[in-house]
Amino acid sequence: MESKPIERLHADKRAKWTLALLVLVAALFISFLICICLGTVYIPPGRVFDILIGNTDGIPDYEVNIIQQVRLPRILMAGVVGACLSIAGVALQGIFKNPMASPSVIGISQGAAFGASLTIVLGFTLAEGDFAIPMAAFIFAMITLFLVYMLGKVEGALPTTTLLLAGIAVGAFFSAMVSLLQILAAQGSTGTMERVVFWLMGSLSFANWTQFWIVLAFLIPGFILLFAFSRDLNAMIVGETHASSLGVDPKTTTKIMLFGSALVTGAAVAFTGVIAFVGLIVPHIMRMIIGPDNRILFPASVLAGAIFLIVTDTVARTIMAPQELPVGIITALMGAPFFLYLLRRKREATEW
Amino acid sequence: MVNMRLRVQGIEFAYNSVPVLKDVAFEAMEGEIIGILGPNGSGKTTLLRCMNRALSPSKGTVLVEEKEIGAMSRKEIANEMAVVPQNCIITFPFTSLEIVLMGRNPSMDRFKRETREDIEIVKTAMEATGVTALAARTMNQLSGGERQRVIIARALAQQPKIMLLDEPTLHLDVNHQMEIMELVSELARREKLTVIMVSHDLNLAARYCDKIILLDGGSVLAAGSVPEVLTQNNVEKVFKIKSLVQYDERIDAYSLTILGTVSGNGN
């Protein structure tokens, strides 16, 4: 293998980063434009564009409504939720140095599911009306984080193995509690069980503008926080002793990553339920394409996560229309084969 | 005039209230290679970790260039002192170049990118350890010796005055052990780097170290030059072997010959 000079290698890497971001932005734009036209009613791009820029003369009211009140908030919601889950995946895979990590390994998703089930089944509420379930889910996501953190702490240090085990245990506990609630629900009023199951599979069908703005309000600070520590996370991946010798405090970095990912996951999961696979697969795919540096993985995963969930949600709502499928089924059905394809191809190319 | 680089003063440390280090003190000068020797559990690695404040001693202080390490930020410490940890297994496919570039972390602001100057420093560091040709390879594609040289390059990229090495030759083939030690001693001489290494290998330590600190049960049993410390009595007491240290003119250094074991654990 011919070796390039160091400067060239570094410049090439930077160029690759820029190219990747440009391609992803373009792909996001295109998938947005295609997906907003598709649905039970097909609305041609020209008309969608007119509606989007507010030029609604001569367009039927129901089409304006579908775009403005249904598809646009839903697609934007899919975008921010996909972004949230993906950056949480990057952060957690980083601190656990494990490509298998995702928001569910530290129990956040299960905790949120428990909170939601409590509200659905037992009518436990912390907030009014539409916000009852999201609030309970978010609060329980945060409680889970706190529990895992306290249980994972060993004499003031925060070893990732203990943290991971604590997360798995707490997650299993909440999963069992959710199952218990499901059994209770099955004996209770009709429809409750279905609501729990639907929530557990994840869905964007109730997306609206308020939800979108709330999740966005969590995504932005969450992203900034995680991105600010992306170089520290790089050092953590090499090892904690390496990190501390490079001037990085492993404990602070771990805490920031945990808190940041719980924040964005909690906010996303609260409204949509548990959407599996996004947080696992998107960071992984990005890493295979542009390398393991977290300084590019965070921004790239925001874009790729948004694209991935926008596309899968569009499939979920159109493939069996008017019947809608839970998006979690589609993320796994579409994501898994693509992921395996990349895995095989990459392995043949570089042998890692 | 040789400058004092590091001063360890009366360090004590305990894990779960079991004392691991007891009143450990020594000094390290510019350009000096110091070997910390001792059997398993004698506190070698703990001492090393106290030196860069990965652990905080319960008593005593560490001074770097007369500044107390407890009062320095992690970044400030990293600008004075680089660590080459024992092993390096990386899950994700970082290239050697990316790893060495991490050495510039401590001197960079949070949102800044590497400057041309950073790249120059990294280039020099990689040339010094002979890993330039490996720059594009991922760490998992390298041999143990190559990986160790990459990590040493990263340590050099920190432009430290002190380099701490934890068992730098562990799990390496004999030729790579020699290669790493030759590299380290060349760096100490050329860059006036103070090198402090924990080692299991008495022979390599005898050959390359200017000074030896012999730990036994968490305290310093002896400290000083190779023939002063690695005496028959000391080595027998700590490692339970009979040995002989001699100056070998063929290599212009000391060499240690193991003569046999001590039967019956007699103290």
C-alpha cells in the first residue's frame, strides 16, 4: 500500500467530512420533498411547494390542511426524533466502546415505556390531557438515568462495565414492570392493551406542531452538549487511562454523554413511544461510511437519523394505506438488511 | 545545570482502606530514565497513576516543575506529562494518524480544529517513532509493537517534558522490546525528556535506566543507580531470585543475570 503524506491524509479526511455533510443535507432535502407528497392522497410536488410557501390560491382546502397540519408536522417530527435517537446512539456507543450500545442498553427506553404504561393503564398523571403520557415517559426516563448512575457508581468512579450492567438490570426491571402492566391492562377496559402495545412499538401518527417544537427544543441543546465533548469522547474510546493522560476527565465525559443522550431520548420517546433500531443502526452506518471520529459522527447522525426516520415513517403510513403500521416494524425491516449489506461489504474491503 | 522535572513527596494511597503506597518519595531530572520495579502488587502502576493524578493520593504531593499537580487542571498536566498506558485495544477503526492527532487535544480549544502547526508536530512525532508509513492504517491492523510506537508518537505529540510508560514492552516480541527501549532512550537523550517507566523486566531496566526505584509492598526499598539498587540482597528479598548485575562493555550498559531461584521463601 502506497502511503500518502500526513498533510494529504488529513486534508482528504476533512474533504470527506465536508462531502458527507453536503450529500446528507441534499439527501435530507430530497427525502423531505418526496415524502411530503406521498400519503393516502398523493399531492404533486408543485402544489406542495405552493402550499409550503403560502401560495394557496386555487388549491383545495383539504390539501392545504393535509400538508400544513398533518404531513409537515409529522415529517418534521420524524426528522427531529430520528436525530435525537441517533445522536444518543453515537454517545452511548462511544462511552461503552461498544457498537451494540443504543438508548435501550442503559434502560432509558424501558424506563420511559414504564412511565407511559403507568399512565395508559393506571391513569397515573403528572400533566394534563395530551401531555400526560409524554410527561410520565420523560420523567421516568430521567429517573432511570439517575438510578443507573447511582447504581453504576463505584467509590466515586464511573466504570463503564458497571454502568452497562446497571443499565441492563434496571432496563430488565422496567421491562418486566411493563409486561405486568400489560397483563393488568388485558384484564381491564378494552383498548388499553392495544394502546400500550402500540406505544411500545413506536409511532408518529399523533405527531403535531407542539410536539415537534418541544422535541426540537431538547434536540438543539442536547446536540450542542454532546458535540462539544465529541473530541473527549474520541479519547474515551481509546481507553479511560488514555483519556485522562490526554487531559480529558473520563467521569465528566461519561456524565455528559449519559445526561445528553437521556435528555434527547427521553424527549423523543415521550411522544412517539419506543422506536427501535434507529439509535443502533444510524451511528453504525455513519461510522462505516465516514469513520469513527465523533466530531463528524454527531452532525452526520443528526442528518442521517432524520432521513432514516422520515423515510421509514413514510413507508409505515403508505405501504398498507389506509392501515398504518408502527414505524418500529419498518425501521427494523428496512434497517437490518441494509445494515447487514454494509457490514458484509465493509468486512470484505478492510478486514475489520 | 540539570533541571528538576518531577518531585514525588511522601505519597500514600489506599484502595478500600488497604494501603497500597506508603510514604513513597523520589525525584526525576531532565533527560533521565527512571525504572520503577517491583513484584506484582507492589504498587508500581498505582504510583504511576498517582503521578498524573489519575488517582489522588491520600497524603503527599507530586510536583511537576515545582508546581503542585493537585492545583493543576487535567489539561495543564497533559501539557507537561504524557502517559503511555499498558495496552491499547480499540473497538472502533481509528487510524494511527487520528490516534496521534489526539495528542494535540490538551493544547486545543474545545471547538477548534487542528491547525497546520498541529499537523507539523504530529508529523515530527510520527517520524521520530517510525510510524509515518502506518498513518492511514487503523490501529487494529497493526502489530503490538507498531501500536505501542503509535501511542508513543501520540505522547510525543503532546510535547511533554515527562513521559510515563506503564510496562511498555509487555506482550511484545524480543526484537520489538529492544526497538521500543532504544526509541525511548534516544528520546530521553535527544529531547531531554524525563522518562519514568514501570517494568517487569529486570534486564531491560538494568540496561536502559539511569535510576531504579525498587518497590516492595508499597514502599521504596531502594532507589538510586542500577548497581546500587539491584544488589544481590535487594533482588533476592523482593523477587525471590538470585541474580548478578554486571557492567557489560559489549553493550556499554548494565546487565542482570538470573542465577537461580531462592527455595523456601526465606526472608
